[in-house]
Amino acid sequence: MKKEDIQTKIDVIFNNLEKLKIFSSKSYEDFISDFRNIDSALYRLQTSIQALLDIGSYIIASLGLRTPNTNAEIIDILNEAGYIPKDKIEKYKKMSQCRNRIVHLYNHIDTEMLYDILMNELDDIKEFYASLLNIIEQHE
């Protein structure tokens, strides 16, 4: 495995997290008052989570593990191989489900839920990101 192979995905996550931090200083009312805030947050969350899943798929393929049929299965396979602790599985699967909601239920986005994610759950993305990078570094 080589970090260079997935550097663009790493860059997406890093840049998105930096930009998503901007929203932490906004009140909910300020956040929803401008559609650009919502659109930007949704896009950056979606692409960050997708990049995490893409990196997870890259790791699975590089290690010759079984092929996932769903995004959530990426997390299961990494857990089965001992790379993701059992207590993180549901948290990371919720990320995958959030990405699916943004992509497929785009016309039913709950702005309160989105704001809550921005205020309270970005560390989960950072944690998953760090775990994936650690796996790659272990196998370089």
C-alpha cells in the first residue's frame, strides 16, 4: 500500500474538515439563514465520507480481503480483519448511512440533524480518517 495512491482522497478529507470547522462558530439560525451554508456542508460531508469509504476499499483490495457489496460492509470487513474496533462499527456505519441520505434523500434533509453533525460529530470523521491512515502506514 502506498499513501500516494490515495493522496487525492486524503486531500479531500483534510480540506473538507478544515472548511467544515467554519460552521462551528455559527448559531443554528445563522447556519440555516443562508442556503450556501447548507449546500456547502452537505457537499463537504458527502465527499468526506465517500473519500473515507474509498480509502477503506483501497485498503481492503490491497490486503486481499473479501470484496464488499455495500459501503457499510467496508466497515465490517475492516473490523473482521482487526483494523476497526468493534465499538466503532456502528458509529462508522452511521457515517455511511449519512452519506446515503445526502445522496439519495437529498430532498428530505433535516437541517437540525446536519447542524448537529457539524457541531458534534466531525471528530468521528477525523478518528476514522486517522485509523485508515494508520492501517496504510502499517503496510507501506
